[in-house]
Amino acid sequence: MRPPAVAGSFYPEDPAELRTTIEELLAGVRPETDNAPAYVVPHAGYRWSGPTAAHVYRRLAGRAAERVILLGPAHRVPLRGAAVPAESAWSTPLGTVTIDMEAAGELVGGGLAVADDVPHAPEHALEVQLPLLQVLGFSEVLPVAIGVAGAQEVAALLAKVAAPGSIVLCSTDLSHYLTQEQAEAADARTVDAIVRLDADGIGERAACGRYALRGLLAWARGLDLGVRVLHQATSGDEGGPRDRVVGYLAASLGA
């Protein structure tokens, strides 16, 4: 079982404190539901990106899903293509999350991913989503780390496993370490590309999860999904220094 890598840093390690933190984040968003098949969600520490991420997770409250698919970058381990876990469970302070090994096997068997725990072991981008999902009652996920990959490669991966009734969460932050003013301009261009489902419009420095994001947009374009921006902010908006910010986006992709 994969142990948590960033409990105590990106989110609270104490289970009671973690649950309370998440419940407070969700309570800060006006209740609203939808049946969108996919979302863009940030992945920084809850202190910074949690209020933005809550705009996605508030919409998942009460929903059921045939499959929950997490896409995100490998920040710490070089990776080409996609990697799914070989381990069958991941743990968080809130308990165990089962890995959808059937779906993982479909990707590996189809040559669309490798089974490799190494990129996942130190990675926070997918891990930080798990406690939020657990509080909402989701207990099985398919985490997919996306390394250097073409948009159509990732779109094919999603086409393989994202059947109707699935929920896809693409975990990415936007610009990094620009001034507040620079970040607002850069992120506006990125969000415009997202709304237009323009995978080629996502620049190399536009988002840390750019390969996953480009693939999500290519997949969504093939399904003619519309994009709705739910919330956008920076770490500066959340009380951090405004001379070196990180951008965050919550968006839904639906029919």
C-alpha cells in the first residue's frame, strides 16, 4: 500500500483536523450540483488552493460514479507517457482508497500506460485529491500520472477508461511564481484556451499539468463538451505574497 507522501505539509496529518478542514472548505461554497463528466482542479496545499478546489468538490457531493479517474503531472520523477499504480491501495489519514485495478489493467493491456509506482510515490498532485474524495464517499479511484505525452495519447487513454458515468479530475495549477499582475494576464490566456478546448493553446509554462490538461481538452473536444469556469484565483488572493504567486482554476467540462 502506498503511504501518504505529503500529509502534514500539503494537508493536515491529523484525521479529525483534516476532515474538519475539508468540511469547512466545502461549506464555503454555495451548494450546486451538476453531472459534468470532467473537471479541472488545482493541487497546491489546502491553505492556498483548497478554496478553489472546493468549487469542484462541492459539485460532487451526493454524486455517484462508475469510475473516478485522476490525471496529473509527475513533478519529481521523469516520465514519458502515462503510469498507473501497481499497488492496489493508497492510504491517507482518513483511511484506505482502493485503486481501480481493472481500469489500470485496461490501460496497461492496451499499451496506453505502464504499471509503475515510482512516479506516484513522492507525488502530491493526485494524492491531495484523495481526502476530498473520501469525505464525499468515494473510495475507489484510478490515478494516472501523465509525463511527456501528446494530447492525442492522453485523449486515447481517457477514451479507453472514461465510460459514461465516470468522473475525470485533471489536477493542475496554472502559472507559477509570476507577480500577481503577470499571473492574471498569463492565466487569462490559458483559461481562454481551456474554454475554447484548444489543446495547442496551453503553453509550456502555462500549467504544471499541461500534458494532462492538453489531453483532457483533446478528449473533451471529441465529445463536444462545453467548459464552465467555476472559480479562478492565485495564492496571492489567498493571502500569500503577491510578487510570486501560483494560479489556480476550478472548471467543469460538460455537455
